[in-house]
Amino acid sequence: MKDLLRVELTRLRWRRAVVVLVAACLLVPAAIWVGTAWSTRPFSDDDVAAAEQQAARDADQPWVRREIRKCEKSPENYAPPSEDVDCTELLTPTVANYLYRPTLDVSSVLRDQGVAVVTILAVLVLILGTTFVGHDWNTGSISNQLLFEPRRRRVWLSKALAVVLTGLVVGAVALLAFWGATAALAAHRDIAVPAAQWADVRATTARGIVLVALAGLLGYALTMLFRSTVATLGVGLGIAAGGSLGILALVGEGGLRWLLPSNALAVLEDGFDYYVWNPACDSGYQTGAASCMRTITLVDGSLYLGVVLAVVVAASLWSFQRRDLP
């Protein structure tokens, strides 16, 4: 088995499509990090000077003076009656009105860019697993491989293990580099991040690496079942789009519980909340007896993904062992 695994890893490494996909797995997170660093960059002296000039110009505009006079006549329209209103201070444009840019926030990065990076990695590694074995079926080399190792289960498992190991390594390198660069950026900007926040990042990253590897296994297993890269991608897109729409059309908002993306997010983020309206919600907000929010827990999502993957793997392995080869 060890020799078979070594052979499959070598074959995988020499596939040009795999090399391109691995490069994309490293470059895309880097591009997302660069975009995050740029969009949260501190204001320069030129930015502040331009904002000061803009604020000074707008402060002299007639509409500002008209608005201040309206405020002085009816201050209750601009603030609660219990508060004293300085209309000039309230309505005169200031530099802060023209300096709007988010600061780097690790929790926001984890929730937005972090999820995007894992999602993109999972898709790329799924395609990697698909194209790796799809080439064998397309060229007919799978039959030649079985001449040297006729035990089909061992061949199937060695290829699957090669894809999973590649997914683990690529996912770990890409995610650790992304978060290492984010930590360095936060330190460079003197942004304090609580230890609990970094603990969440580490836990989410670990779950993300596993999801990326399992996505590669799913793509591989489906291709071994359908024996075609095109069929795998077509069926995958059909299920992702048509299946999701069908479930939501039949079940409604509650169908989110049974969608693959929802359960994957529940695993990645340690829980996924979704909205399901029912008549009891309206009264529940007043009495505290009911809520429209539902939660897919980490355990629920793991069980869902585990069952889906187990069914696909079992069908793929059975098909490879029983069906005739082309």
C-alpha cells in the first residue's frame, strides 16, 4: 500500500492541471489578503489633508446653512427633546465625515474573508481530485494500472489517500500562510487581538483544513463513480443549484437545514443560524416563548456531511470493484 501511495503521489505531482490548481490554492488566498490589507489601510497624511479641504468646502455650502436654520427652529426633529442640540456642531461637515474606511478586525476577517478562503480552497481541491482521476478514465490508463495491481480496492484507496493528503497539505499551507500574514499585519498596525479570538481562528482553521481535504475526497469519489470529470462537475453544479432550489421550493426556509452549504458552514463556524418564520414568532418576541431562529450545530453539520460522504464513497468503491472497465 505504501508503494502504491508513493506512485499515486508522484503521478498527482506531475499532472499539469494539478500543479495549476495547487498554485491557485496559494495565490487566491494571497490575493484576498492583499485586498483586505489595502481596504483596511490607515489614512495617510494626504488622505487627511484632502478630507479637511472637502469638509471646509462643504461647510460653506448654502444647503448646510439652511439645514442649520431648520434645526434651530425645530431641534426636536434632529434629536430627542431631552437632549440639548448644538445644530452648528451637529450639521457642519467634519473631517471624520470624509474618512470612512474599515479598520482591520480579526473577527470580521474570520467571518468574511476566512470563510471565503476556505470555500475557494474546497472548490479548487474538489476540482483537483476530480481532474486527477478523470484523466485516468479519459485516457484509459486505469486499465493499465490494474495490470500491475489487480486488487481494485487497494488502487481506489491509494488514489483517495493521495488526494486527501494533498488536500490536507495544501489547505494547511494556504490557511496558515493567510492567518500568519493577517497576524503580522495586525501586529504591524498595533492592533490588539484577544487571545480568545486567536483561539477561534485556530479552531476554525483546523476545521477548514479538514473540510478542504474532504472536498477533494468527494470530488475523487464522484469521478470514480461517474468515470468522467465533466459528468462530476455537471452533476455537482446541478445538485448545488437545482437541488438547493428544489429543497427550498418544497420545504421553504426550513430547507436550509438540509442544504450542503449550510451544514458545511455549521462545521466551519461551529454552528449556523438560519431564519424560519412561523406564527408563534410574533408573540414569541414579546413573551420570550418562541423564536424564528434555528441553529445547525457543529455535531449536526458533521453528521450530515459524514453521511453524504459515506454514501458517495461506498457507491464509488462498490462501482469500481463491480463494474467492467472500458
